[in-house]
Amino acid sequence: MIKGLLNSILILIVFSSVALGQNNDLKLAEYYLQNQEYDKALSYYEKVYPSFKSKRVYEGYFETLVALKDFKEAEKLVKKQIKQEPFDYEYKIDLAELFEVTQREDKATELYQELISELTPSANNYISLANAFKNKGKNKLALQVLEEGRRKLKKETTLNFQFAEIYAIEGDWNKVIDEYLDLLDINKSYKRSVEVMLSRYLKIGTEDENENSTAYLQQKLLEYSQKSPNKVIYPELLQWLFVQKKQFGIALRYVKSIDKKTDARGLKVMEFANIAKTNFDYGTARQCYEYVMEFGENHPYYEDAKAEYLNTAYLEIQRANVVDSTQVYKLISEYEQQYQKLKNNRSRFRMVIELTTLYAYYSDQAALAIKILETEKGNGAYTLQQIGLLKIQLGDIYVLYGDIWEASLLYMQVDKMFKNDPIGHEAKFKSARVLYYSGEFALAKSQLDVLKASTSKLIANDAMRLSLLIQDNTGLDSVTTAMELYAAADLLIQQHKYQEAQSKFDSLGLLFPFHGIADEVLMLKAEMKMKQHKWQEAIDYYLKIYNSHGKDILADDALFKTAEIYYNILNDKEKAAEYYKKILFEYSGSLFVVEARKKFREIKGNSNVEFNKDKTLEEKFTEGETP
């Protein structure tokens, strides 16, 4: 028994050694083929092929023989393979191509037509042969197969996807569009698939968009809409097309048409408004809400539309480069009217937050905001979480108003209410900031260090950054004057007292010209300019951090914020891509890499962009890859 077991192990070892040897021979054959050293490749393929007649081995062997112009051996090889796998069309196509190379075009044509004529009529057979021709670059023959299939199968199958794929390879985009629209005319369930393919082929909404073809698509959709006015799919596709192109105002026309055709009573328009708002097209979003409000105050979506209309105008003010005070006071008046009408409506909470923000931060009426919030936090109709958030809002406005200790009291109340909740963590962080503003750096740091383990990534990161700031600028020095000036400037910025903050910065620069806090001062100055909506000045400060403190901890943060200003505010996507790219290549360990890569690929319209250098041949061998 033991002897038999030993024999089995020995046999297994021998077979494993043979298999390993063949695998190495194949790797070398493919390596030499890739490097066009055909004589060397041939010697290894001749060793491997007799016992390893896979398609992969065959293809390399066949390519090597053709490259060496050994057509006689190549013909023998392909005929052997056909005998072994008679139903694989690609081998017969290889034989026909060999006939073409050796000036036997008639035999090649005869073999191609034989392949087509002998097909048993079924969708799978026509698709398989068409794919075989397509894989060999014989698109005209692939189309001939599909046309034969369409003629024979008639209504059994459409073959539209297959036709479209070949037309796409040929660059005949209008025919691609025709195929997809004909398919949808028969079966609208393919709508999502068609959208994905059209977006990919026509690059809709990117710099490389095929504008002539998208114009053709638009025209064809309009024609189909007129031909079938009761079908919703065509206005839906027109809406989709203009959303891809970021032309939300035009898309709205078709959304209204869909809404009417489906008797949605404004619901489709409300849904579309969220798309426009998310893409910062506040004008179109407001038109959507106005359209719904025109149905009247008794309409089921009226109050939601009104609340969303006000929220859109509020967001527009927050994002504006220059805030128009007339516009702010007009919006406040609208908020006040709606706020008085609402009792315990679910929109009331958000409206209170937005109205008090407008009072405190945009119209210099912090006292009025405090009065409203003091009343609202006692409203028993709110949930505990909403009351917690109202208290945080009230605390923030007390900071703005100059009463940081009243703010601290509110933050501590919320911290106690929500010990293990993100709301509590946010309150604890703000409480620590109050201590930092007042120069209680050691106490502030002890609270911040607790928050480093917060479940909220944003709070944890903010806490870590402020803790490090305090540690780096107070830890080794009992003199904390520089840090006190910095914290005072930070508080003044939160209170929108920008000139006074600048005075603190000037004092800091005069008293401590070579202090290690320099990069943090630049970052704070940039944030001040952001609050003032002075985007270019903010960018200048961020780039000073990158240029002067490129190896410090804030450099990647500064680059990312620069990119985000260009992307989200200045709408200069190419400039944004430039800075996202710097993060990817210069700060590969940054926390911002994932988001930077996503945005960079989105701008460039290519999900296959790679950022790693090619591996060396030595690395590939080391990692066991085929060189």
C-alpha cells in the first residue's frame, strides 16, 4: 500500500514537472512572439503544440508561421484545428485569410460564402459567425451575415445590438442611432441599455462629443415623437439627451410633456427639479417649482414645491460670487410669509434653519435669528435630533454674535443629549473650537483627541487637524502668542469680521515672520477669501501653500481645494483636471486621491485612464506574469 502511494506521488511529481515545463515554454513562446523574434518563438510553439492544442497556443503558433511566411505549415496547422473543432468559425476564417495571402481569393470567397450559406437559421448561429468575422476585422462580411439573419429570422429576433456594434466599429454613427431607435420602437424595455451605448459611442456631454451625430439623434427622436405622439419613450430620451449635455432648460420642455402624457400632475417636474438643482442649474430648478405651484395652493405638491423653490433660491445665494442684498431681503420676505403659514409641516424645520442663516449671515440680523431659534427649540413637535440641530445652529449664531460662552453651553447640551451620535460629535467638536478660540489650548486638545475615533469621518478628520495644529504650535513652547493671534483671527473670520482678522494676520506676520504656523496662516487666509466669495484670491493662497510648503501636510489639501473651486464654482473643468492630476501624480498617498481620480476621469471622459507607470520586464517576471 505504501509502495503504491509512493508511486502515485512520483507520477504526480513527474506530471507536475512536465506541466510546469510546458507552461514556461509557452511563456517564452509568447514573449518572443510579442517581441517579433519569430524564429525563437517557433521553436517553443513546436514543443508546446503537440500536447497542448488550446486556442491560445494555436493562435500564437499560426501567427508565428504566417509571419515567417511558412504558409504550407500554417495551412496544415489550421486544417488540423478545424478537424479538432469543426464548429468554431474562426478557424475556417483563418484558412480563408490564408487563401487570400497566397493569392487564392476565389477559394477564400467560396469558403466565406459557404460559412454563411450553411448556417442553420438561429439567432445564436448568426451572431456567432458575425462575431467571428468582426473579431477578424471583416466587418462587411459580418454585416452580410446579420442581414441574412434578419431576412431569414424576420420577427423572431431583431439583431439591432449586433448591427449597431458593427456600424460603430465602422464609424457610421447615424446607422448606429437608427438601429437603436428601431429597437426601441419594438421594445422600450431596452431603453437603459440604449442610453448607455449611445452615451459611450457618441460621448454625449464631453469635449469629444460627436455633435453631428447627436444633432441627428435629436432630429430622429423628434420625428419618432411626431409619428407616435402617445409614446412617452421619445420625450424621455430627449430629456435624457439634454441632461447629458447639461442643457437642463431645454430638457425641461420634454419633462413637462412627459408629465402631461403620464398625468403625473407635476411629480415628473418635481423629480427633474432635483436633477437641475444637483447640477447647480438653479434657474431651471426654480422654473420647475413655479410650474408646480401654478396648479394652485390646493395641489398636493404645492407646499413641497414652495419649500423647494425657497431652498433653491437660498442655495443660489450661498453659491453666488456676489451677493445681491436686494435679492436677499426679497427672499427673506418670502421665507417669512411661508414660515408663518407652516405649523408642524415637515418643511418647517429646514425653513427655520435657512431663514435664520439668511438673517444671521447675509443680512446682519443675528439677534432676530437668535430670537426665532430660542423659540423654535422649545417646539415639542420637533424630534430630539431636530432640536439638537437647532441648538447647534443657535450656538453657531451666538459665535457669530460674539457670545462664545453661550454657544459653548448649547454645544455641551447637545453633546450630552447625543453622546454616541454624529450630532453629539459635531457639538463636541464645536465646543472644543470655542475653547481653542479662547486660548484654552490644552483643554481643547483633550476634547479633540477623543473625537479622533468619531464614526463621522469628517468630524474625525477635522478634530485631528485642529489637534495637530494646537500640538505643533504649542507643544514645545510655553509662549503661545502666535497661536493665540491665529485663533483670534480664526474666530473673527467666523464672525465675518474680515478686516479685523486681516489685522491679526498682519500682527502675526510682523511678530513671528519665521514661525512654523505659516502654512496654516495661508490656509486660513484662503478660507477667509472663500467666505468672501473671492475665488481667485483664495486660489492664490492655496497655490502659495503648494509652491512654498509642498512637502508639508496641507499641500494636497490646498491642491484639492483649488481643483474644487475650478470644478464647482468657476466651471473651468480643464483647469480643475490639471490640479486633480497633480494630486494623483505627486501625492499618491493623499486622502483626496480617490475623489481626485473620479473627477479627473469624469472630466477626461475616460474611465480607463491609468496613473501607474508601466511595470518593468523584471517586475513582471518577479510577479509571475507573462512578459
